[in-house]
Amino acid sequence: MNNTDFKLGVLLPTRGLLLADQRPSNIEPVLALARRVEESGLDSVWVGDSLTAKPRLEPLSTLSAIAAQTHRIRLGTAVMLMGLRHPLLLAQTLATVDLISQGRLVIAAGIGGAFNEAQRNEWENVSVKSSTRARRLEEILQILKGLENGERFSFHGRHFDLQNTVMLPLPTRPSGVPILLACHGRSSVRDIQIDRAARLGDGIISISDTPSEFQDVVSQFYETVVNLGKNVQQVQTTMYMTINMDEDRAIAEADAEEWLLGYYGANIWGDRWGPFGGSNQVIDRIQEYKDAGAQTVIVRFASFNAEQQLESFLSKVAPVFA
């Protein structure tokens, strides 16, 4: 893979906006960052997803607003908790945003966590048992694929039941909105995640894996795709990493730690975050993920000053991969 094949994206601070001010007057800081990313020539912007566990701007309406102010960049979620939503409403919304953006939407999704009280309450608040979230995700994926050609579609599952349903508008692309599914090399259910992504998705996204773990996931994913008779040239591999850039490593680490505590309430992944430090560290880590098979690397800035972090990234890191 050469640099013309490799893409960089930026996660926008749709939660950071609310950490700074629970009642902001507008979302212009987020929109301005998106415009700056497009102006810079990078590939994409991404937004996270949560209802009550980690409150933030709603992802699809935010991407719709960004779509209206940009023309080229891909617009993604990293990652969407599909299981919190009904598949019919989700299908309609995805197709609408894809139409507004003229085919620039890409969805990275996962089953979501239920590891603490806030996460469990998030599921309960929408009357969904957290224990069903993996099965719900699979059924939603099957329904989204079944609806994307505009023909009548029936589905009878454990959680959803559709009879002779037609959903409009349709996605702008005949193949539908690309869906990347979360796969983690360190997970005890890695094989299940990879099998799901190969069967029901259009690619993978990994968060917090080391380069070697990510390489193992990519290799197994490609092998599974081939075994299913699919074309590996038509799937995507994405890595999402969290960084803080300052040539003084101590300053970068302190800033990142403060941000992580505000975002999560704890530094939940320890040294799996990062790197926090100088531009050379960031360049080296991105190169490691590229060498491990990442077609796209998304960076999230662990800082309350996303604007400054982005400018530093654009001036010191992005040109290396141009």
C-alpha cells in the first residue's frame, strides 16, 4: 500500500463540546473543525455515539449538518451503537444522510458496552436488555441489507419482525452505506466479531489494539472474507487511535489524563491509549498501524483544545502520509 491508498481521518469532539459547556449555544466549533479537515485534504471526519452513558451530540443529525457544509470528505460514526435503535428508523435516517452527503456516509458500528452502571442504564433507558445487544445488532444488519434495494422485504427474528416492508429513500450507492464492524484482537470473542464482520459488514474497525493485535485481526478477517467467497478488495480496514501532541511529553500526558478523566471518569485503557507526546511518536505509531494493514487511521485528540491539536497534527504529521 502506498500513501495514495492510505487515508487519515479525525474524530470530532461531539462529546468534548458538552464537557466544556453542557448547554452550548451552537455546534459551530464542531462544524469549523470539519471544514478545516476538508480544507486540509484529509479523508474523513467521524463522530462517536452514546445516549446517556457518555452524552454527546446525536451522530447522524450532526453528520447531516456537516454534510451541508462540506463537499468531499467522508462522514463516519466511530462507533455507532446500532442496537439502541429500531432498524426501520435507522434505515431511513442513514439513507437520508447519505443522500444529503451525496454518498459520503460510512458507518462503523459495534455491540456497545455494558460494563458499568452507566452503560447498563443506557440500554435500560430505551427498554433494551443489554444481554441482547449482540443479537440485536446482527438482526439490524440483516434488515438494513434487506431494505437497501427498495424491494419488499420480510424478516422474522427474535427482536424484530417485518412483513413486506419497503423503505425509502434508498442509499445513493446500490451496495448501500458501507458498514464497518468493531473487532478487537484482545477480545475473548474476537473470532465471533470477525465472523460477524465478514458475513454482515463491509469492513472492520479496531479501537485500542496494539499494532500486532490489529495485524492479527486484519489477517484473520481477510482469511474469513475469502473463505466466504467475498472479494477482499471490496472491504475496508480502519484503526481508531487516541493521541495528544506536544513535544514536551509530560505536558501531553498530563493534558490527556485530564481529558480522559473528564470523558470516561477514569483512564480505562492505560497504556493502550496514545501516544501522548511529540510528533515523531505519533508518526511512528500511525506507520505501525499502516504496516499492520490499516487502510484508514482515525485520530482522536485527548485534549480540550482540539483546534490546536488539529493544527499541530496537520502541520507535523499529516504531510508525512500525503
